[in-house]
Amino acid sequence: MTRENHTNTPLFQVALDVPLSTLFDYVVSKGMRVEIGQRVVVPFGRKEVVGIAMERVAESKLEAGRLKSIVRILDDMPPLPQELLVLLRFCSDYYHYPLGMVALSALPARLRDTAPFTAKQVLTYRLSAAGAALDLATLPKRRVVQQCILQTLRLGPRSGAQLRELSASAPAALKVLLEAGWVEAGTPPPRIAHVFKDAHALTDEQQQAVDAVTRQSGYGCFLLYGITGSGKTEVYVHLMHAMLQRGGQVLLLVPEINLTPQLEHYFRSRFPDVELVSLHSGLAEGKRAQNWLRAQSGEAGIVLGTRLAVFAPLPKLSLILVDEEHDASFKQQDGLRYSARDVAIFRANQRGVPIVLGSATPSLESWHNAQSGRYQLLKLTQRAVQPATLPLVRCLDISQLPLQEGLSEPLLSAIEARLQRKEQSLIFLNRRGYAPVLMCTACGWLSECKHCAGKLVLHLQDRTLRCHHCGFQQRVPQACPTCGDADLKPVGLGTQRLQETLQARFPQARILRVDRDSTRSKGAWSAMRKQIHDGEADILIGTQMLAKGHDFPNLTLVGVVSPDGALYSADFRASEKLFAQLTQVGGRAGRADKAGEVIVQTAFPNHPLFQALRAHDYESWVQTLLVERQMAGFPPFVYQALLSAEGKQANATYDFLQRARSMALELNLPVEIYGVVPAALPRRANHHRAQLLVQSEQRKSLQAFLHAWKPKLDTLAASKLRWALDIDPLEF
Ligand code: ADP
Ligand code: ZN
Ligand code: ZN
């Protein structure tokens, strides 16, 4: 065949989930019509795989004889919109990650399958003529749920999901009503007006924030800085209302998958007839694909999700909200290492719509952008519910106080006082397990992981030593493996040990431990949340899981034990994170009509971080940190990229990075190139880990350097190594 033939047969570049930075050329067979953005099935190697048709081209570099044809088109959904394809290209380009892998990883798993997806029809239920004429009083009183459904439908049609919110037995009751002919199902009629349950009159500050965003035409990035309990959620709700009224879709990103069910429920209660879908990795594959398609159809007015939702197609997108924008969970730590917050900002800019970043403790990056005028700052300085005020923060100097199993007497008596008043306490400790390490008192042996440069954590419940880095576990030894002495002691504090200590001290108290171990099973966390709300727990012990976004009205005491590690950590973001965490966890105390108290046990009560915490003075604290960062030449004053590598052989790992470094130096571009150093955890799962940092004061210079460097890295033979480039890294 000749070149000419190519121009006659349509030729497409297809994105495939393959670790190469190219697209793949395929021809279209006669009679097939492929559109850009469509999912297609193509032969690859010996398999057939799903790809996305990204571009139509005139000719291929491949010889005609080697070109293969697209097998079939998956026309189970409309093609991906151009806007999304542009977004995917941006991510590939900015994060220096293969376009095919970016594109395919943006799709829900079910849509990466070569079998077409049959979306479930979304039905709406409404009263039939007979149902509308029915006198509810004639129905037996005990048919509560049926009554409730009929009453709800009098207000207007509802979706199945909305009816399920009414009661667990709604589906059964609905079936009866359908059979009786009182309710009928149909496809939803298109509609703009929606019901809005306007619960509160906004405070002046809230109103100003809402006005600023709704007045914005086109792109604008707003930083909504509001103290805990200031009613940021209420601002989101009013903004959603405004955008829904204009016929738009709103995307709300939240950091934590655990928060989505509650929020979903809450927003449904405020917008009872708006279609709301959630997108997160906890959903079953079919459900996630279904929700994604509802977003793509434009029918879902509100899309609520974790970071992956930033890639949902949203034809009517008119506003993006990023709640707890400072949270590190927005950054993906493997594969495409994107920051969903930053991608969301790009997306809002590209679409020409406003974006709101909300937080009580904005990230230094965002605060800096607000100060430089790149973002507009909106402040909520008061708690929304009067007389709720910010909790009183006290620091206990543990260098002066004796501790029993890590707890000081004043903290214990504060807990006791809450028990007497039937109020709840929360003890915050960011370390799960019983104790961080087991030690031999005779020879000083420490339980270390054979496979990592870390310690094995003692878990007493199942008498194991576990590595939190690689998952290795072994039974607790009877005697010291080195000297044979039987006197092995747990050192340090974990949540399980804290629970044991508190239970011994307060035998009557109902203690609930909330960490990754106790919430592993499905539904465990929502059951616990209910227990807390129903007042069936007196003392909560928790890691950061408990700190995020939950509202427990009867909680009046927060105790923070052993936060000091972060003050002198090698991670330059550790103190920023600690302040955010303590503000957030402190914000759980005294939300309703009861005053709250936060007690922090620390050996450094005069540290500026604790001074700022006591004064609830985020602004001066962030100013202190910014000055420090500027002097030290850290972000947000520089932009960073981290090349990390790990392999079984330390030599090969370091050698790879050294060669990468030489190549970087040869480019002779205006960036700072650091030396090759061990990672914070130098060995994990028998792999040696090291890294190389590159930075620049200009994002553009860094990107130009990376564009020159990445193709060279790809040529380095590193078959037994894993390596990755992390742009704007949060973890080192
Ligand atoms: P944040 O997200 O800023 O921590 P929330 O949005 O959770 O705060 O609001 C805290 C509490 O204040 C909630 O119980 C909410 O219902 C209530 N609230 C918010 N705005 C108002 C308002 N304008 N008037 C009365 N109560 C409000
Ligand atoms: Zn020993
Ligand atoms: Zn390990």
C-alpha cells in the first residue's frame, strides 16, 4: 500500500493504557464511523483492549501494512467531550505521565472493559391519577412508609434514590404502591426549577461570600477561609442553589471517602428533587460507571466526589467547590501523581467558571496566592451558630507533669468531669496499634521490620507485630530474639494502648476507638458514627479519621496526646499539617450550645505553633511559616519535582539516580538540581529507596527542564527499578 491510501481510509490516534508516551495509530474499516472521544476496541499485542480515539490524523509513521484496524466502537455512551480530552492532555503534559495512561485511568474501571456497559435506566416515580385522588386517611396507619412515600410524591416526582432516603424499607413499600396503581414510574422530564430547603438566613459574611462568587462571570478562584463551624457548607449550599437555578452542574470535591455518605445525605435533604451522584473508589464498579454517565448526560445537577471525580465529564459545569482544600488526600501518591485541587483550578480556568477552595486552615500555597491577588480571599470569621464560640485551648507542659501511660492527671480529670456531665470526650492520637515498638529491657533490642527501615508496631489484640509500611506481620515473640530475655516492653503510645489505659481508669465508660484497624470492615465506620450521635459512646479515641468534618454536638473535650514529633520533623510541611490537624480536631469540640475545651499535652507549650493555636490565630501563624519558607527557599516560593527510584539493589538504585542527575546537569537549564539522597523511609519491602530533587523559582523553567529531561529518563535502562516523577510533591 502507499501513503495515498491513508488519506482515504480514516486514521485515528488512540490512547491506550500502556506506559509509553505515544498514542497508537489505527485505521477505521469501511462503514464504521468513529468520532473523537469515543471508546474503541482495538487489537494490541495478542489481546483486544479499550482505547480512546483522541485525534484524527492524515498519515501514520507506520507502514500501511503494519496498521491494524479498530475492531469496534463502544457506542454505549456519547464520546468524551473535547473539554475533557484537553484536560487529560494538560495532565499528561504537566505531570509528565503517558497520555494513554492518564486518559484510561480517568475512566471508571467498568468503562475500560471491552464489553459495552448497559446503563440502568433512571426512573422517576410520581402519583398516578388514582394515587392523587387517594385519601391518605383511608390507608391503614401502620403502613407508615407507604404513607410517607405518597406524601412525598404529592410534592412532586422523585427518583428511586431520593425515595430510598426516606426509609430502608422504601423499595418494598414502593413495590406495593406500584402494584396498587397509585404510583407510576417513568423517565424524568427535563426541568430547571428545583426545590431548595433554605434552612438559615445567611450571616453577613456568608452572604458576601455567596454574592462574590455568583457575581463572578467567567473564571475566578476564590479562597473561602472560614474558621471551623463558620458555615462554609452553608455557603456551598447557597452557591449550588444559584448555579442549579441557572441550569448548571456543580462539582464538589471532598478529601475523604468516609465523608461522602453523610454529605450526600445532607445535600439531598437540602435539594430534595435534584439529581445528586457521588463518585469515589468505594462504589461498586457498575454503580460508579452509572453515576459517571449521569454526570456526563448533564442530568446530575450535583456531583460529589473524591479526587478522581475531577475527571468526570460535566457538560453543564458551572462551579467547582473544593472542600478542605489544604488536605493532602487531594494528591494521588502513585500512578498519575496529580493534585485534584490543582487540576480543578485548571479545569475551572479552561471552562471559564468560578472555583471556590474552602478551608479553616488553607494550604500555604493557596494563602500565598490569595495574598498575591491571584485568588480572591473570602473570610468567615465568626461561628455561624450563636452562642457557639471557639474552644478554649490549653497546653499542659508534660516536661513538668508525671504521665501515666502517656496521660497526665489534668487531662484525666477533664475526661472524668465530662463523664459526670454526660458529655463526650475525644482523645486524638495519630498512631494506631498498641505501641509503636516493642523493646527488650535487657539488651535494648527493638522490634524492627526485616524488610523495611521501620519499626514493627505492636498490636496486642491479635498478639502480632506489624509493619505499617509493607504489611509484614509476625507473632509477638515470647523472649528477646537477641538475648533471650523475657522482659519485652511496649514503648510509646498507640490507640489500642490508650483505649486499654482509659478503660482501666474509667471502667464504666463506653469507649470507642476509631482508626483504620477498627473501621476496616464495611459499614463499621457508619455504625460507629451512629453510636456517637446517639450518645452511645462516652470517650472516642481516634486518629485523623475522626478529625475530619464530623459534627458531634455533645462533644465538649478534645485531648491531644503526643503531637510533638511533628514540631521537629524532617518534613518541612509537618508543622503546617499539625496546625491544620489540631485546628480541625479542636473544631469538633463545643459546636452546639456547649462550650468546648481542647487540652494539648506537649513538652513545648511555648512553641509558636501552640501559641497561635491558643489564640486561634491562623493568619499570624501562616505568616510566620511563609517567612520561614521564603528564607529557606521552600514552596510556595519554589516549584519542585522529585525523581524517586526504588529497587532490590541499592547500587543500581543510586546509579540510576546519579545518571539521571548527570543528564539533568548536562541540560544546563536554570533549575536547581540537588544531590541523590535516601528517601525518608530508605528501605521498604526489601527495596532500597532514594530520590533526587529539582526545583526552580519559576514554574515555567521547571516545566521546560522537565520536558527536556523526561525523554532522557525514558532512555535510561532501568529494567529492575521502579521510578517515578512527582510534580509538586507533598511526600518525600
Ligand atoms: P464549617 O463547614 O465552616 O465548619 P458548617 O457549615 O458545618 O461549618 O456549619 C456549622 C453549623 O452552623 C452547622 O450546624 C450549620 O447548620 C450551622 N449554620 C451554618 N450557617 C448558618 C446560619 N447562617 N444560621 C444558622 N446556622 C447556621
Ligand atoms: Zn534482649
Ligand atoms: Zn516492613
